[in-house]
Amino acid sequence: MNPHSAIDARSLDMDRLIAQRLRENPAVLDKARSVLAKWMTSCDASVRPVFEEWRAILDGPISGVFSVLEGVDERSMRLRQSSPFCGILTPAERTAILMSYQHDQRAA
């Protein structure tokens, strides 16, 4: 697996776990909205369009949020690079996912 594919796959695994959290606790969406609002107060104009795109997703139907979190399409992969869902997973969960990909890289 090339490095970019590994990063995309790792991010997808994290977002799938975040989607599971969101299904269990809808307040996760409020946390993402709060993070995004904070980012938008100090972001560079060059990243504002992607944050606006995220705002529309977070303010739209929940099915759209799940579509991005669990999607394998180009748009979902692009949006994952600036996901406002940071801080949802525990450090242990993130580390476990990261380690699983480090192990896969060594095995390749």
C-alpha cells in the first residue's frame, strides 16, 4: 500500500469509529460544530471554502454527515483532511488505529 493510500485508509478507519460514536451519542455533532466555529474565527481565507463545506454538511441531514464519515469517494477523502471531528476518539483508540497501520507497513 502506498503511503497516501495508507493515510486515507487510516483516516477512514478513524472516521468510521467516529460515526459509530455519533450514532451512540448525537452530542458528538455539537462538538464538531463547536470545533468548526472556533476554526472559522481564525482560519486563513484559503481554507474557508472547505470549512464552509463542512458547516453545510454538519447543518444538513445526519445522513450526509455519515456519508462523509464513512464514504470512500474522493470528496469524503478530501474532507477528512480537515475534519472537525478531532478530539472524539480517545488517545488509546487513535493509537490503536495508528499502530495497526504501522504494523501493516512493516509487514509489506
